[in-house]
Amino acid sequence: MYQSSFLALSHSKKLRCERFLDEMKQVVPWELFLKEIYPHYDEKTVGRKKKDALLMLKIYFLQQWYALSDPSAEETIYDRNSFQKFLGIDLLADTVPDETTILNFRHFLEVHELQKKFFLIVKNIMESKGFILKKGTTVDATIITAPSSTKNKAKKRDPDMSSTKKHGQWYFGMKAHIGTDTDTGAVHSLETTTAKVHDKEKFDDLMHGKEKAKFGDKGYYDEELKRQARKAGIYWGILDKGKRNHPLSASQKKANKKLSSIRSKVEFPFNVVKCQWHYTKVRYRGLVKNTLNLFTLFSLTNLYMMRKKLLFAGV
């Protein structure tokens, strides 16, 4: 059991990082995640005893929140008292998992695609608590860059990534497409593609099928989809797009401005992932591994965005 050292007891002020970890420790559904892990978890595949699964999962989440590589995760645990408290580790009595063990645990999660199961667990929690109401869906996509250099063993760029041009600038990498609840901003669907794939191609895949309204930016503008939605009695909240010889009218601009304020909540999950947790570049090679990582990130993002409500509800 973790025991605070004399140094830890010497200050009574709780740091911001400690408050964050305390809150996440309470809202993450550890038992439900572990139920998915245990059937596949043994010493041969992971290199650790079964009782350490919770410890390894916590370390994996710390890597997501603080953008830590496997070696830096091991070093930071030794260095930061807040991490030791979160993990329940006493350096005088316990051993910190080394970088190889941390790497093996991540590979274990990837082999069994447990990150997708984590996402579904959190999604079900969001629905049961009323944070995903299924009244409307707002969609958006973001580019996540990848190394474009060929200075590697294969002397090639990642074949799962591609280039695209946005606002006059070229980017190489992948895209994360999300569908969020229009009322709360909670993420209920995630798709990934190489960067050159147009946002509109994943539009239908991001819907849960019970929408009464659909929202998105100009990248999803499509007259045929608009007619289909209106025929089905679905409110069409996609921003109008002007054409070269037919610019937007004053009324269209006014409507776009109103819709932009509604669809702005879709930006919140991206803000958490990219700005707070610094996931602006892919961490691995290949689309599959990075997709699984994104399932984890958006699972944790949902819990983070709704943490106050979850804590108030006594979760």
C-alpha cells in the first residue's frame, strides 16, 4: 500500500496535476476495463503478474494524458510524486515497471484491440447518464501529422499516411473523424483515414442512425445529402458553401453564423486531445496502431469533459 513520504507530507497544497489525477481516478471505470483485460492477461504475454494489470493500465493512461513515450514514462514515475500517488507506488517497497514492460502492455492492448472496447464502455456510460441523447450529431475531422522524412530504416514514409492541402499549406499524416452529441459534445463515433480522404466520405459512418438533426462545417456540404435529410424529416445543420459565381447571400451568412455557434461543441474534444494532451502528431507507424490510440484518447476525453457531472452523480 502507498505511504506518503516525509517530503510528500511537507506541503499541504494540492497541485493542479494532483487534482486532475484524483478526478480521473474517480471517473475512469477501472473495473469494467479490467474485465475486458483479464481474460487475455497472463505473464507470458505481458511479462507481469495478473495483479499488476491495474497498475499497467494506469501507466498507459498517464502516457495519454502527458504525451509520454515508454522510456520517459518510466523515468517520470520515478521523478514525480503525483504519479506515484496516482499509481499507489512506494519507491522504497515497490518496483516501477521498466520501459519494456510498458511497451509490452501497450502491444498486448493492441493485439486484442481492447482500446475499442474501452471506447464502447465509456460510450455506454455516456448514454446511460444522459450525456449522449441521440437527438442530433455534429461531425468534424482533424489532421494529425506524421513524419514526412525518409531518413529511417525503410527509407520510406509511412505508406498508411498521405498528403493533403489545407488553407494553402500541405500536411502529411492521417485524419481523425468524430461524431459528437450536439447537446453535450460527447464523442459517440470515431473513424480514421489517411489525410487525403475527404471529410464527407465518412459522414454517414459517423451517424448513429437516430438523428433528428445533423450539423457540420462547409466541408460536408452536399446538395443530395441535404435533400435526403429533409425528405426524412431531419434538420440539416451543415453550413452553406458559396460557389465561384454564386457567393453566399446575407441570409445564408447569417444562418451559417447561427449554425457555427451550435456546432462549436464538436471542437471541444479536439481541443482536449490536441491542446491539453498534446496529441498533434502520430506516435506510431501505421494507421491501425494510431487508430487504437485515438480510441483511448477519445474515451478519456469523454470522461474528462463530463468528469464534474460524473462526480456530482457519485460515479
